[in-house]
Amino acid sequence: MSLRLRVFRPGEIVFFQDMQADDAFLLKEGRIEIFRTTDAGETVLATLGPGAIFGEMALVDSRPHSAGARAIDIAVATVIPRRDL
């Protein structure tokens, strides 16, 4: 396994909507916001805290991310590469 920790600063994008997925994430600290962007603007779908796994559905169904993710405050996540999922 090749797991590693990654730190995201407040406002930093973890991944964009429609971006090809290579990793899933396990949130260890902080908060992550999941959001979708349409012509009408941005909608926050969820706010995740420690223990949440996100980004995995794009790996499961082999499609681009259906939503984006960004750090609300300093967030630390374990990065889980596709090959280790």
C-alpha cells in the first residue's frame, strides 16, 4: 500500500467536478465541503468531518467526479490511490 497524508489549506480545492479520479480520501482532521456547480451557481451538498471518506464513487464507477471538494479549514486527509482501494 502507498497511503500518504495530505494537508489542504482553507479554500484549497481537493478535486474539481468533472475531474478524472485517481484517489479517494479519508478525512483525519478538519472539514471538507462537497459542492456542485451549474449555470445557476454553486450548491453545497455536504460538509464532511473527521472519519468521512470522499472521492471514492468516481473510482468505483470509473467516471469523473460528480461534484467538487474543497477544504473549509485546515484539513488533513489520507490519500488512497485507486490501486489500493
